[in-house]
Amino acid sequence: MSSTAAMPSAQPAQPTTQDEPVHLVLSAASGAADAFAFLCLGKIFAGVMTGNLVLVGASVGSGDHRVVPRALASLAGYGFGAAAAGRARPRVPVRALLAVGTGLLAATAAAWALGSGRSLPAQLVLIVAVALAMGLQAQTWEVPTTYFTGTYTGLLGRAGRRELLRQDRWPAVRLAAVVVGAAATSLVDWCCPAAAGTVAAALSALALPRAHPRQRGAPR
């Protein structure tokens, strides 16, 4: 038997039953945060860093460089949040990291509601705060709740190989939750623009009481 045939198919990390609802709510929160950043803070993303890199590259040919400082601010905020959470993760519980991210989202929503974020300097501050929250969230969990290209690719790859399992419904539902969160922010922005930042903050706060206090990477 060849080594390829003997090698088992890679399966995605799966949340425990108690974590599944938290992951779904946080996935919706990340969709809401990205929609808020895109619609209100200058057409950049708070959690999709590959999208921001593409925007920076595309600005070279388009000649429109207004997106560059915003995209770089998001990259910096997300990177700092991910690095800080990675360093703190062995010692700081999940719930504490999520609480910091929730506080950043709430502060951003309040500042936007009060009229901040209309000028470029203020926008950059809010972008850093939202992206920082997404970086913290991304490093907190063993399954993705802020970036989903790998989830989408893996899901379709297993479908193509006819290796879908029952637990694959959770990655699929997380993808749907991103759309729901983004749609909710879009609707709030349409009917009450000052409240556009509240959706992400509210969803993150909703997940906080259900977040298990154990650290990422701890034995299950």
C-alpha cells in the first residue's frame, strides 16, 4: 500500500459541544465587524487581512491611494492583537481575551455613534481598535471565527472527495453566520447609520457569558 493511500484525510479542528454556539455568535460578530469597517470606515476589512493586502496592491495601478492608510492601520491593529493574544494565551483565559475585544468593539461603536470617525485621523483610530479586537478573537479559538478561506476550501474539498462528515455542518453554519452578521450591520447602517457599530459589539458581548474560561490549547 502506498504511503498516500495509507495517510488519513485531514479533518478540521472541531469545537466541543459547549463551544459551538460561542463560535457561531463570534463568527457573526466578525462578519458584522468587517461590514462596519467596509461600510463606515473607508472600504477596508477588520478581520480579512488578505483583502487588505489586495487593496494596498490594487491601489498602485488604480492611482487611488486613499485606502492605503486605512488598510495599513487595519493590518497593524490586527497584527498587534494577534501577537498580544498569542503571547498572553498560555496564561490568560479565553473569557478575559474576549472581554478585551468586546470592550474595544463597544468603545468603537460608542465613538461612532457620537460622531467620531468621520475624519481620516479618527477613522484610523477606530480601524485600529476594531482590527485589534478581531486579532484578539482570531488567536483565542482553535477553530476560525474571523477568517474563513481555509474553512471554505476544506469544506468544498471534502465535499468533492465525498468525505463530508456530520460535524461538517458546523463549519458550514459558521460561514452562514458571517453573512448574517454582515447583513445585520448593513441593515442597521441603512436605517440608523449612527448605530452601525453596535451589531458587532452586541454579538461579541452575547458570546462572552458562554465562553469557556479554559485557555486555547489546553487539554480537552
